[in-house]
Amino acid sequence: MRILIAVPTFENITPDTFKSIYELKRGDFETEFTFVRGYDCAKARNKIAEEAIKRKVDYVFMVDSDITLPKTALIHLLEHYPEVCYGYCVRHKAIREHDETAVNKIGKSSSNAFTTKELSDKRKKKIYRIPIRSAGAACALIKTSVFDSIDYPWFDYVSYKNKTFLSEDYYFCQQCRKAGIIMLVDTRVACGHRFTYFRSAESGN
């Protein structure tokens, strides 16, 4: 089993992000590392997907440049070999306002987000995998064969006439839903975001 760990970054990778990637438990999996620098997120993620296909890896693990991972993140995300599985963290805009993740519940609404508390409570009840509608790709494990099931570009920005937009990672989720690809969040993979850390499942809290 080969996994490409990849970071899309416009400028630099934070030291804490790189350290958490370095310290990941890898089990029997073979991992490779790359980063794409200087592009917008959509172009960077598409280039990472192309690299995963070119290298013929089984999975690509996308990690944003300001995310810190629990050491067991990769082991948990790969459990049962899902098509798409996400970790979670507090959203940028929610850090000072309220507890909200970028992981959305199944339903018609695209803004029905889980809180970190909800996901933590699920974990405490030993509910580790939850099907989801969509998620931000700050911590995203994707089976490389998924890119064969959806059209290129896999990641894209969409602007609407009412001045709203769809970000590149939610666009990917939309494509997955159309293709019948099941997306999951793993409640054990609680990540830190921009130096705001939530206690990980690994700590037992």
C-alpha cells in the first residue's frame, strides 16, 4: 500500500505541520511526500491528484499547510480502505466565534456543519466513521482511483450569479456525490488549525 502525502501551499508549510507529518505512524504503509507551491488551491490540488496518478500510488493524503495531525491520523483514516475519508478541525472563521468544522452533515443544506464537540462526543461513544455530505480538504485521504470516476478538473472554483461561490474542495465533494462515492469523517482524527489545537482522540480526551 503506497500513500502520497501532499501539501498544497501558496507560500510555506508551517513547522508544526511538517513536524506532525514527520511524526505520523505509518504502520506497514509505504509513504511518499510532495508539496505544490505558488498556485491557488484548486490548481494545487489538481496537480497533486495528477502526481498521485503519475506515481501510481493507492491513496493521496492532502494536508493543508497550517494543519497539525494526530500521530495516528493516517492509520485511522486508512482503516477499512475507504474511497474518501476526512479528519476535522475548527474552521478559520470559527476560531474566535463558535465551534464549527468544515464537515457538513448529510442533507439538502450545504451549511449544516458538525461542531468539534459533536464529533468528539461521537468518538467517546465509539462511533468512529460517519457518512457526510461534504468537507473541506484540510485533512483528506482520497483513493487515487476516485479520480477515474469523476471528471477533470477534480477541484474547481464555481461562482454563481447571486455572488456566492463553491470552493474547490466542496466542488470535489459535489462531484463525488454525483458519482455515488461515499465520503466519511473519522471522529478520531481531530486536527489542530492555525495553532488552535483541539485535543485529539489519541490523548483520550
